[in-house]
Amino acid sequence: MNPTSFWKNALIRVSRRTYKPTLVLPFATLLSACSGSPPDNLGIHKGHLAACPASPNCVNSQASDAQHAIKPLPLQGSPEQTQARLKALISNEPRARLVDEAPGYLRAEFSSKLMRFVDDVEFMIGATAVDVRSASRMGYADFDVNRERIEQLRQRLSE
């Protein structure tokens, strides 16, 4: 058997249906790696949410630079009523789950539909407004997904 025939036969064998299940495990591992683990700096620290990294995949209502800044969400009633409303909105979002809750604080994880990339979204409910931070765990750019998510929540919160 010449070398060309050998490689053609090998390619045919690998692409057969019987070998395809062996490709599932590496592919599943790759997809699960897209979720990453939550950063250590999440939460409220000295009255502030964590600052955004230099990458453009984060928005924060406490940020001073235009790339990351976004307006805080308005209160809808009392802080407690606003927190309850935000919880209800998060529970109705597809691929979202509430992972942390305390008086005046909520943290949720939103995952993308296709690759299951995870974004961490935090809400610090104050006496006059809701400070927000939404950041991608992985990657550099997010194509304004985090900004659009917060703006959609702003609109739904005011309905």
C-alpha cells in the first residue's frame, strides 16, 4: 500500500459514523470551558461594585470612562420593591439564574445561547438608584451585549 492510499483510508476510517461519538467528549469539554469560573472581585466592596477591566466587555454605572459607563437603573418604588421586581425580571430571562442575593444586592449569571459564554451581572440597590455591573467572564469584546442587556432590563423595569 502506498502512503497516499494509507492516508486516504485513514481519513475514511476516522470520518465513519462509528468514530464520531469519540469526538463528542472533546467538543463537550470545549463548550463547558466557555463558562469559566466567577471572578474573585464580585460583590460590594466599600460601597462599590468591582471596576471594569480595560477590555470593552463590561459596563458599570460607577465607571467614569465613556467606554464602560452606563446610567444606574431607577428605583421602582422602595429599594425592597425594586429588588423584588429585579428578581422577577431575572427569573423570566432565558438562560439566566440568580446566584447571590442579600438585602440591597443581587448577582445573576446570564449565558449566551450558542456557546454558553457566561456574563456576571450585579445590582446594588441603593436609596436613590440601582448601580449595575455587567461583565463577560471570558474574551475581549462582547459586541455590546452587556450594555444592551442592561438597557433592556431598564426598559422592562420601568414597565
